[in-house]
Amino acid sequence: MSGQSVAGQTSAALDAFVERAAARSTVLAGTGIPTRRVEAWRYTPLRSITEIVWKEAAPLDAASAKNLLDKIAYPANGHLFIFGNGREVTSLSSLPENVLRTDAEAVDPLEDRFSAVLNGALGRDGLSIRVPKNVDAGLLTLATLHQGSAISTHLRHRIVLEEGASLTLFDANVGEGEYLSNPRFDIILAEGARLRHVKHQSEAENAAHLAIINVEVQGNAEYDSFTLNGGGAVARHEVVTTLAAPHALVHVNGVQVVNGTRLNDLTSMIHHAAPDCNSRQTVKTVLSDTAQGVFQGKILVDRVAQKTDGYQMNQALLLSEKAQINSKPELEIYADDVKCSHGATVGALDDEQLFYLRSRGVPEAEARDILVTAFLTDALELVADEALRELLLKGLFS
Amino acid sequence: MPAVTETREAVEKLAKSSYEWGFETDIEMDIAPKGLNEDTVRLISERKREPAWMLEWRLKAFRSWLEMKEPDWAKLKHPPIDYQDAHYFAQPKKKPGPKSLDEVDPELLRTYAKLGIPLHEQALLAGVEPAEGERLPVAVDAVFDSVSVATTFRKTLEEAGVIFCPISDAIREHPDLVKQYLGSVVPVADNFFAALNSAVFTDGSFVYVPKGVRCPMELSTYFRINARNTGQFERTLIIVEERASVSYLEGCTAPQRDENQLHAAVVELIAMDDASIKYSTVQNWYPGDDEGRGGIYNFVTKRGICRGARSKISWTQVETGSAITWKYPSCVLAGEGSIGEFYSVAVTNNHQQADTGTKMIHLAPNTRSTIIAKTISAGHSDSTYRGLVRMQPKARNARNFTQCDSLLIGDQCGAHTVPYIESRNMTARVEHEATTSKISEDQLFYCRSRGLSQEDAVGLIVNGFCREVLKELPMEFAVEAQKLLQISLEGSVG
């Protein structure tokens, strides 16, 4: 696939989409949709997105919403909040006690990130909540559902955890048909707050998913995230997180399971803007058929961020001759008293390990399954909540 | 953090000391007028008495260059370069063909002496053969500004069948080889700086090692920028035939300058079946003053192709100089079972900026590559490792191992790692690891408690940090490299 310029594509579809978005975004009007010449989209072509005239969708009724949601495993306990085709499905939605709904607020436009720019141009609706000081709000499942053809949604969520507050968010994404889901989360974690963000991206095979998660983590607060990126024709999970005060802790972990002709992408920027913070990242990708996997993880350490401890590991397992992985782990470091490292490996299943299992009577197919499972389970162990880990495991092997 | 403070002081002191090799030689020059256009290209070609095809080649490159843009993706900042504000040709005026040492400009000989080429150049220029049993010396093709003034050892090499000469001679004397290979690894329009080089290169080395010949000595080019405002556009072409091998050394020092000087070299290496090329560089161009003014801008395209099965190309570099380094020595592994290696130490200080790394392109099965990159940043400098490992669909069972380590000295510098890993073959295996840290207090304490002075301890740790790379250098260079590291970092500690 070549990096074709947007200017070169004059389809009415593209024009219509860009115009619709560009009318409300000067940035988008100026740059259009990024081509592969744009570094951030070097490995993830958005061409398929530009070929469709995305329309606003009609809301989903409760029954269809329920049907869609049942396609994936989600927690039976806790509260459920559902967006169907970009609108709140009120009859099925509730919030935990003590969690307050707030008005949407102005956010950092993140002008250099296309997913945010697009959301900024077309965004509407979303969930804005605040968990008050020292409240443990328990578990909230946020389901983003789509059904239809050539529809796009651009939800804007805002989650604020006040001092010492905590919340576990299960972020479920599923749908049917051909759609573009482009949600944005703005997450602010005050001193000592803790958010566990577990995401299951299981979009339809013709869907596009461009999520952008913007997180500010204050002192002693913790953003512990895990994403199972496993659906969509083109799907990017993009995290921009700032460790803003000492002793903030961030985990941006994930597993990508990519098959068919799909492309899954996990892009993250972990920005250490204060001293004494820790960040941890483990991302594993398994690729089969002619699938493509992308990992772009950057750790940026400011001059003031002394005593930073940053660790990043990304591993890819190629199960087919035609699968492809593109990985770009990046360190940008301006402080001298730091400990930062990253590691990356790419390869196939280990022949010796296969041989070991086969010599003990395990059939080849089963032996392969065992090894792939072991590879992924290793990362899934990082999901602290046991029940959610089980749910993701189910999602993985269903 | 006393250690860090002291090291920083040392670094600051060093910045104030003048550039050790910043002398300038006063020799009569034949300089082309400033500016770059087709006439400049024609003039260079004419002065070099080149055949018509070469002029055409240059003009093609020049025309591509006109349509290209200077790359902006590297993590480098510099004022715009005015390509019209430089001389593109400078040639020392000399009597044709010095027959003996007496005829060589004495000023030139003094320059060699100051350069401290650690060999018997003076005598060798006079034709003195090494005594029986003496270690085989290094052949030096000394490039004085843009023209190779003297080439030593030509005869010994000729007996072995090795061609080692200025590229301008090769264009005239071995046109078939040059025509076949020049631009075959780095095409004229490969990138902005390579196109510029292709249009205006004035000299460089040509090496041809025929089948089955193990080059009897290490080949070396010492070159330096000498005349004010002359860009240095070196072109090196090394061809090693089946089962042959060569080790090539490149090192440079440059005089102190007030204006930025552009340096855009191109190096092409070609290795056939079972051939082996080892290319070592110690780069110490003038880095600029402590405000970062006046250093060399070094934009280099180095690429080797392992065409033959089981061939091997190994790049080793120690980069301590230049205000700006933009350099990615690469290997295209096209022959089955071929091997690419990249060993690098990059030291930046004051306001130096380095964006350097490598590309390993695995095209064939069972190819292997190793990348060891060590980066040391001090002062206000920024240093970036930028590398690409690509496994193409046919690269069955290919292997890569990459290790990038950065050491930060002082809190005003930056160290960055930007590796790209692309794999399209499931049986290929890529491993990458990178670390960034400062000199460990524990290591310092350990050394100090055993009676080492602070500066020795820092020196020892830095040398240890770079050991994996330094041990790859030929002996002559290893000594020089260690000295350079000391000068660059801990030379005046305490």
C-alpha cells in the first residue's frame, strides 16, 4: 500500500466527509486526513475511512442495544451505561451511587492527534462524571454499541476522580455493520485517586475504531489500564497520558489479537512531567492470516522529571507467513537521573517449545494453542481485577 | 550528586579549552566561485578531467536535487543552509606529479605531521619501504581538502591486485567498474544530501578487491576540511569480489571555524559471495564553540549491500565531533546468509546534536544483523538513535539483535531512541532493547573506594560503557577513539 495523498483522492465521499468535519475544525480543514507520510500514521492507513460518506446515525432502541451487548462478555455486577449509535440508551443506563453527572467542559484540543481533531470537529454527547473525594465508586461498564451502515459517532467522555476516589471502568466496544467509532476520553485523576480502565475493543470486522484517551495523573494517583484490541478493520487505541505530580503511576498495557485482513494499532504517549513517577507498559500482539499489527509507544521524560522509572516491553508473535508487525518503541529523555528502558521482540512460535510439547504427545495444533495462550496470558496477568481478567480471557478465546 | 557535578564541571572546562586540532594550513588554493548551478557541476567535472558520461551522471543528480527538499524528520535544529553561499571546489595548487618528498609542498607535510597520522607517512611519501618483519602498515589515501594529494602503498596493493586510489582517478582509469557500481547502492536521487553529493563530489576513495584476495593491509583515508567555506563532498566506493576481504579506516579532524561548514559524504559498499568489508570511522569534525557556533554540519549517506551469499559488512563508528550529525550507515542484506553489523559510539557535548543510527534491511533468508549503539550526551547536547530493522517476506529465519544504551551526563542534555521494527516474515526474529541512565553512583563509589580518582573512575565507566563497540575497532583506531572519548568527556576532570 502506498502513501497516497489525500489531495490525490478526489472522490465525492472523501470531500463530503472532510467538509462535514472541516466546517467545524480549522485544523482538519488545513491538513485533511493524514496520509502515511504523516509519521503518526505511517503504519496505519486511513484510506478506507476516506472512502465512505459517514453519516450521523439514528439512535438504537433498547432491545437492539441489549442484543448487541450480549455479543461480548461483560460484568454482571456493577452499573451499566450504554451508548447506542452515539446516543445514551437511557432505559438501560445507570450510574453508581455517589457518582455525579457533570457538564462537558472544554478540553485540550490535542491538535497534533488526528483522532482528537476529528472528535473535536464532530463530537457530541458522551458521559461526563465526577467521583467525589474518597469515594470508591466500584465498577461501571460503559458500552459503546453501533449498528448500521456508513455511520460515525464521536463520543466525548469526561471522567474526573477527586482526591482519593476510585473507580473501575469496563469499556466495552461492539457493533454490527460498517461504522466509525471515534470516542474521546478525558480522564483526570486527582491526588491519590485510582482508575482501573479495562477495555475490550471487539468492533465489527468492517468497522473503524479511532479512540483517543487523554489522561492526567496527579500525585500518588494511579491510572491502571489494559486494552484488549481485537476487532475492527482498522482500529487504533491511542493513549496520551501525563504524569503531572510526584509518585504518579501509569500502566498502559494491552493485548492485540489480529486476524484476517484487519489492522490493529496501539499508540501511546507516556509523558513524565514530574519527578519520582513510574510508568509500566507491556503490549503483546498476536498476528495471523494477512493481519497487520502496529505498536507505537513513546516515553517522554521532561527535564524536571528526575528519578523517573519507565519500563516498556512490546512483543509480537507472527503466526502466518503473510502477517506483518510494525513496532516503534520510542524514548525521548531530557532528565539525567532516570531509569528508562524498553524492549521489543518479534518472532514466530519457538520450535523448541513446540518440539517439547509434541514430544510429550500434544498434537501440533493444540501445542500451538497452548503456546499462544501462554504468550497472551502473561500479559493478561496484568489486569488487576480478577473478574475482568476472566472476562477478557473469555473474549480472547471465544 | 558530586560525581555528576564534577563531570559536568569537567565537561564545561573542556568546552572552554580550544579545539585541540583546530589549526589551519596556509596553502595556495584553486577555488571555484561561490554558488551552485549547472555551471558549477560542469566546472567540477571539467577540472577533474572526467569523461562525458560522468558529467551526465552528475547533471542528472543535480536536476533531481533541485526538485528535492531538505529532510526535516531528524531531531535536529539548525539555521537554514544557504547552498549558494559556499565554494564547491577547492584544490591545492601543486606542481604536477611530485616525484619526491622535496617536491611535496612543505606546508602540506607539516599538516600531516600536525594531523599526527600515527604511521610512517613522511618517510613513505619519500618511498621508504618497511623493514623486513615489520608489521604491515596502513595505506593512507590522504585527502587534503578536496583532492587526494598523495597515495601511498599503491604499489604493494597493486601487486595483490587491489585498486586503492582517489575516485577521480578511478573514474578515468577504471571507468567500467565505476560506471557499473557508482550509484548502485545509493542512487543519485536517494535523498537530498546524496543527490547533492552526487552532483558535486570532488574526491574520495575507490577500492576494488578482486576475487579471493585478502587485502594485505588496512586501508585508510584521513581527510580534513581545510579551506574556508568549501563544503566537503566525499564519495567512497568499495567493491569486494567473491571470497575477498578488506578493512577500511576513515578518520578526520578539522580546523576551528566560525562559519558552519557543510559536509555531505556518500559511501557505497558492495560485497559479493563470501566477501567481507569492515568499515571503521572515527569522526571528530569541529563541533562548534560552547555556544554551538561554527561547527561542521555532517550529513552522510553510508550504505552497503551484501549482494553475495554469506557476505558480511560491518560498520563501526565513533562519533565525537560535528555540530550536527545526520548519519545512518546501513546494510542491505540481499545475499542468503549475509551478515550486517553496526557498532556505534556517539558522544555529544555543549550544543552538539546527533541523529544517527542504522538501517538493516533483510531481504534474503538466514540473514543476520547486530546493532550495538551507545550514546553519551553531556552539556546542552541532544543525541538520537534512529534505526530501522526490516524483515522482508523472503527473509526466512533472519535474525536481528539490537541494543541501544544511552548515558546522560548533566541535566541539560537529551537522549532519544527511535527504533523502527518492521517484520513481514514469521520465521524472522527481532530483538531490541534500549536503556537510558546516568553513571551509576554505585559504580562510581565502587571505583572510588578502590582508590581511583574521580576522573579515572568516570573514564573507566565510560570506556566500559562503550567497550562492546571499541573492541570492534582496528587497533590503531581503538587507541585514537579512547583518546577522543577522554577529550570529549573527561579529559580535564579534576
